[in-house]
Amino acid sequence: MVEPMPSLNVLGGPLEPCSTAPLTGFFRDGHCNTCVEDRGSHTVCVVMTAEFLAFSKYVGNDLTTPRPELRFAGLKPGDSWCLCAVRFAQAHDEGCAPKVRLAATHARALEVLPLSVLSTYALG
């Protein structure tokens, strides 16, 4: 049985929702909840930009094309999504990371990214 980790955000508080339209999260519960089985650590709640979506497609993760068989409608700029922490770090290194909703970003993201980096992209 898959056991979710505690729903805490990077600020130490309760994890806020990321998005229900489109429905996001490893558990597709609208939150960036995670578990040991979530090897991608889909923990960073971001707001998509055209620049990031193009970057993600370029590095082999097309987030814009619908995949109905996976219940995935495709993303567009402005959509919120639980992004893999490593992909966010890669986008940060390349200078195209999207904005982050810290209260909706799971504390597990801190295993990959320091809070100082996440805070740089925090939505005001």
C-alpha cells in the first residue's frame, strides 16, 4: 500500500492546494503530496510559462501534448502543476524556471532544492 508522506509545505505549514483544473499531483488530488514511490518527487507547485514549457519539451518531457490515456489534457501558460523537483532544478540552472507557490510546494522538495532557490521564484 502506498503511504503518503505528511502534507507539509516548504515553509513548515500545512500543504495548500496546487491545482484542481488541471488536476495535478502524484496522487491526482490537487496537491503536491508525495510518497516513497514518487521517484520523480512531483513536489514543486509552479505556474507554467511558455518559456518553461518549451524548455521541458526540448529536454524530453512534453507537457503540452494531451495524453488522454494518462488522464492528462496537456498544459498551457498560466496552469499550475506539481513539477518534479529535479526538473525545476534543471530549469533553474538553465535560467528558465517558472514561478513557485511556496505554500503549495511539499517539504520533500527541500531534499533536492534549498529554500533559498525556491524563494527566488516565489509568487508574491
